[in-house]
Amino acid sequence: MKRLALVCFATVAAGAAAVAGLSYWRGTNVLADAMQSAGLYSPVFATEAKSNKLASVRVVRPEKTPGGSTLTLSGRTAPAEQALISSRATGVVAERRADIGDRVKAGDVLLTIDAPEVEQELQRAKAAVDQNKARLELARVNLGRAENLVGNGHIAVQTVDERRANKMIAEADLQAAMAEVKRLEDVRGFQTVRAPFDGTIVARQVERGDKVSAEGGQQGTYLLRLASLTTLKIEIDVPQSSALLVQPGAEAKVTFAELPGEKRVARVIRSAGLIEQASNTMRAELLMPNEDGRIPAGLNGQVVIEIPQQAGAVTVPTNTLLTRDGKQMVALVDNDSRVVLKAVSVARDLGERIVITAGLTVDDRVIVSPNALLRPGDQVEVTAPTALKAVQK
């Protein structure tokens, strides 16, 4: 029994020594095959023997972006300025001097309203002014007499105070009567409806003989709709990815399918500053000259905005981007051939490439399609042909 135990111990020791020497045996599997046939070797040792092999990665160099870029969106024209004209006087339309399509100047008469009761009230108010002037004059005379007599003791001081108060009341009544005259004169002026600015009548909801009210009708009702069409406003909805790039002053080219080959120039004048959650877009407005009036309001077109590129912006292939801990990153290879993860700021997605505005330079080596198992500090082997090709770009 002792002899059998010694034989087994010697066999196990020999197998252990052979496995230990396997790590120094590279380029051949002869020993491993022999040990596996003898039942003294497991494929786990082969995996450990090959663990020293470095992972191969392909890299590219970031490319500088051109001097600017373009953003193409659909837009809709609208009047630069418009007004819904209603009446501030109650009466019957006596005359309508403008119709749909007519171009008018600021101050031109559009409508006249006949309201005889306003004229009657005005005459009555003027008569009340004359009456109050007479009362005031009488109050002044009575006050003067009382002030002369009170010194001689012929009249009580209380009487003087009462006459002074009567004079003050007469003055207040006169001011109120004059104010009523002024109000009615303004109302009479409202019987003539004038254009508030230069424009074109684009809608009409009144005819001669219609009764109009100063109280206003239901919400949305009006007599005439006036729009300024010599300059058009273009409304666009900018996606969130480009919302910060569309700034006031940016130039745009506008084309319409109804006018092939013709381009109009517009400029961004304002943006809403709010990204709508439902559409994930922000409303912006442009102004476009339209002196010839050829472009109607409400026409759909295509807007191409020239966007100046940010300093230091570069582009890399889309398959270099990865997400770690909710942040957008890229994997780089440093000078020691080790992996470095770096956070970047993505400005736009161009399809096959993305624009990076911060975090990368043209000297960085960015890993293409990084393996999810790569960790910061891992040493890798850069595939030379890919790296050289990237450098030559």
C-alpha cells in the first residue's frame, strides 16, 4: 500500500510540473495534447496561456468640419403684421371703401358708420356744458358779494362758506360736462374706420347696411382683416438637436415648389426659447422681403439655413460613439496604447458621421466600434492599416 501511494504522488507531481511549464511553451500544442490524452490537462489552462494576447482595435482620426453647415426645414409664410379691424362705434355701415385684395395706406378710410344717436348725444352734452358755465358764473358772483358783505357783518360766515362750496361744485360739474363732450367726440370719430398701417385687405366680414356694435361680437369676429405682405414672416420648427444653432441673424435660402428655380433670401429674427415636449421642436421666425407681392401668405416652402460652425468642431464616424453612465463618450487609444474613455458633446447627427463640438481634437485616435468589454487602462493593439489610412485622410 505504501508503494502504491508513492506512485500516485509521483504521477500527480509530474502533471503539476508539466502544467506549470505550459505557460513557457508557446507556439505549439504538443504537450497540451499529450497531457489532455493522459487526463492531466484541461482546456482552462490553454485559455490562461493565451490570455496575454492583446485585443486588436481599429482607430480613426477626427476630421475638421467645414466652415459652416446647412439645416433644411419646411416653413410656412405668414404676414409680417396683421390686424383684425372691428368697430368702436355702434351704428349701421354707411360706406365700405375697401374690399379683398385692395392695398391701402396707413390712415386710409376703410368704413364709415352712420350713428345719428351719437350726434344727438353730443349736442345734448354741449348744451350741458353751457348750462354748467352759467351756473359757475352765478356761483362766482354770489361768492364775491358774500365776501364783501361778511366784513361789514351783513352776512354770516357760514353763508360765505356755502357759496364757496357752490362755486366748487359748479366747477366740477363743468369739468364733467366737458369730459362727456370729449368722449362723444371720440365716439363720433370712431364712426370712421381707418387703416392702422400699410397693407392689403385679405378678408372681409361686413357689407354696407350691416349693423355693427361697439360692444364687440363673439370672439374671433371682425369687420376687415388687414395684413402687411410686402414683408413675410416664415415660421419653422427647429429640432432639439439644432435648436441652439439657429440664432438671430442667420441667413437662409427659401424655395417654393410653385416657383421652381427661384430662391428668396430670409433672415432669422427670433426664436421662442421653448422646446415643445410634444414635438421636441422649438419655433423660430424669419423675415423675407416680398416687395413685389408675388409670394402669398400661407404658402409652404423649404428653408435652408446657413449655420456657422463652432470653433474646434470635428466629425467622427457614427459607430465610434458609445454611452456609459448616461453620458455620450468615445474610446481613445493613448500614446501608451491604452484605452481612455472621454466624454464628448454631440452637436448634430449627419447620418454616417456625427459632429463633436467638445472633447476631441484631430490628433486623437478614436476606436471604431469599441468592444463593450473594453475598460479604461486596457492595453490594446492598434491595427496598423486602419490607423495609417485614417492618418492619411
